[in-house]
Amino acid sequence: MLIFAHRGASGVEPENTLRSIRTALAAEVDGIEIDIHEVDGKLFVIHDRWLHRTTSGHGQIFNYDYQYLRSLDAGDGEVIPTLDEVLKLIAGKCTINIELKAVKNLTLLFSCIDDAIKTTELLSKDVLFSSFNHRLLHAIHQQRSDFAIGALTACYPLDYAKFAEQLNAYSVHLDVDFISEHFVADAHKRGLKVFVYTVDELEDINAMKHLGVDGIFSNYPTKAKSHIAHL
Ligand code: G3P
Ligand code: CA
């Protein structure tokens, strides 16, 4: 069972910061999940479109420019990282799951990733895109079939097999509340990996292992890794 650090090691470090990613890498995770927003022609690694929960700023991220957003404290003196900074840090070390929150310009997104592929050890096979916006995933699939797609769902999707097929998805990402033996068996029969979020409690980790899911997203990847090693 693979361990993805959810927003980096966000249970112990400020989420979606370089610091949280360094801590996750030190735990030798299999993958790191981040969230991105496109603002002022740049790709920022941040979960919310409102600034107050995770930074020293207030208001909506879209009302500000690059310089202002980079002046904010994203926790423990960290800045809001950009996607290229994160790619540089993760390249060659593990899978990067880029969850697209608000991204309109796919050319910008692809050029950021292609630059990293050219200049770092990043490989296209190590990039896994996911989003609740399946229209966006569909556009990615049409333009770049070299990137893997994770069909992310927030509910128990009755038609998941249909959209997974339309997206030629590699994986389906399901909330821990909705996972079942039947779902795992059905997804596996269709050749889909099953990745479950967000799994922090040891009891839940045991249950996911028992169900045979392929990976979990955890805010505490160090704890999750050491727990699994002893199962
Ligand atoms: O990608 C899994 C999970 O991160 C989706 O939910 O709200 O934490 O981005 P959220
Ligand atoms: Ca996310």
C-alpha cells in the first residue's frame, strides 16, 4: 500500500509548503499530493482560494498579484510555493500528485512541467493529475496522454466507471468514508488503482490495508509509513 503525503506532511508542518514537502521526503513517501491555484499567470501551491486559513493574508487569492502573495507567511516563515519550486524539490524522488483546484491555462501548466522534465530528474510518469473538476481532467487527457490521471471524487460515484473510462484514468481517488470491499474489487477488475483520502487514524490504516487499497493519502506520512512497516 503506497503512502502519499497529503499537502506534504501537513499534520506536523504548514500544509502545501516546501517545509512540509521536505518532511514528507525525509519519510521516504511514495508520493506527495499538493493543491494548485493559478493566479496572476503563476501556479501557486495552496489549497484554499481564501487566504486566511493558511497564510497571514485575507481575502481571495485572485484579488492579489504574485509579489503580494509571495510576501505572505504560509506558516513558520514559509512562503506560498510555486509549482516549479515544488517540482524541483520532488523531482526524481517520488510521485507528485498535482490536484488542480483552479487552473484555466493548461499551456502554462504543461510548460511548467515540461521545463521541470527538461531541467530536473522529473519524469512524466511521476506526474499524476487529479481534480474534482472532471472536465479539466478530460481536457488534460485530450492534450497530454503521457500524464496519468486520477479520477478524484467527493462522493460515492455511481457512474465512476464511466468517467474513469472517459478519462482513461490510472486511478480513482475516493474519500475514506465511502470505501468498501465491493468498490475496491470492482475498480481492480477495471484495471484502476484505488487511492483513498484522508487516512490518518491507525485503525483506518489497518482497515485500508485489509481492504487491499493501493494507496492512502495521509497528513501524517511518517507515522503511517512506520505503522505499515510493522503490520
Ligand atoms: O486529493 C485528495 C484530497 O486532497 C481531496 O480533497 O479537499 O483535501 O483537497 P482536499
Ligand atoms: Ca487536495
